[in-house]
Amino acid sequence: MGRTFLLCVLSLAATACAGDSSEGVPRGTEQDPRAASSAAADDSVAGRTEGAPEPRERDPRARVVFLGTSLTAGYGLPDPAHQAYPALLQARIDSAGWPFRVVDAGVSGDTSAGGLARLGALLAAPEPLAVLVIELGANDGLRGLPVNRLRANLDLAVTRTLAAHPDARIVVVGMEAPPNLGPDYVEAFRKVFPEVAARHGASLVPFLLDGVAGVPELNQEDGIHPTVEGHRRLADNLWRVLAPLLDSIRSRGAPTAATGGAR
């Protein structure tokens, strides 16, 4: 029922959102300055931006990077840095005493192509990468972009990540397309995420908004972006997949800056 309701909402929202990528970008937990764009990142990370603060001290913990859209960025929340699902997952990681640092690289309005364009700067960061969570595709579906392009972009994101960090683990996060695009498109879109995950041996979150879509009190007025409580449910959906993955990495020795990367 929830998924069906979401598809109806997406159908109504598709026209309004199709060409809009101008939403403000909320600041998520440890949001990487490279999230906005690779070009801007080159300056801010290197400390060349006028008036920029001194670069923070290097964190030895391995990164868990969330490459995503406004759902990951926590669009519309009062305090995304503490309320978006990546921040909630960091709290769970800390409670478990695991040596991982969440990086929220969510950008509102981003398509799979936009996420892929930002990925290089995230991969080039000196801190080791333990897990890349790919939450891309929702805006491709809203805009009716070709499914083959989405598949190719996700494939490239995984391939480039593993080329740069061979021992990193990948989590692919599934999404749904609006039904007004037709049953063939909707079904082809849905299949992309498990296919990409299976092809690369990645973990899969079948549907990010499971238990949230179609529940009015868990969504903001636009019917698309989750509320604070909705983000708690998203964290639950991710944690079921992420927790055993991180525990496995931790048990074999989580990579740190001192070890020079993943092992």
C-alpha cells in the first residue's frame, strides 16, 4: 500500500520537479565539501578558497560515504546535520563503538549523472573508504530519464569505486519511478538496482522508503521528503543492511589512515 501511494505522489510531483534541481542543499552529518561539486571541492579541500577555514585535522576512521539525493541530504528537516538518516546511522555506529565516520554527500535534485560527476573527488580523499552507499536514481525517475543511462551511471560508480578502493564495500539503494511513465518504464527502472548490485556483488537495500512512502505523518507537505520520524525509519531500513556489513569489516580490522586504506 505504501509503495502504491508513493507512486501516485510521484506521478503528481513529476511535472513540478522534473526540471528543478535548484533546491537548497542541507548540511548533513560530516557533509563532505566535495558533495556540492568536484570543482568547488578542489578549492575548498585544498584550502584555497578565500576566507575558508583551516582544513580540519585528518580523521583516522574509515569513511562510510552516502552518495545521494535530497533524501540523503535531509531536505526540509529543521536540523539535517543531526536528523537526516546518515546522521542517525553515525549515532548507531558510535553506540556500537565501531571506528567508522559517516560522510553525507547528498545533494538535492541530483541525478545519477550528477552523482557520478561528484564521485571522483570523494574517491580521491586521503581517508580510507570502507563503504560507499549509492542512493541515486530518484530524480532520474522523476524526470523520465532513460533507464539504460541510469544503469550505466550506477555501473560506472561501482566500477570506479572498486578501482580506486578495491576492498571497499558497496551498498546499492533501490527506488521507484512514477507510474505515469508507463508500466514498462516502471518495471525496467525497478530492476536496475538489484541488477547492478548482483553484477558487482554489492549489498542491496530494495526500497529506501519502505514503511515511509504513503504514510502522511512520516512525510513533509510535499509528500516526497520524509519528516524527522520518517528519517528514523530510513535509518532502520539502511541499518538492516549496513550493520552486518560494518561488523564484518570491523571484525577483520577496519582500515584507518594509519594503515593506508582498506585491507
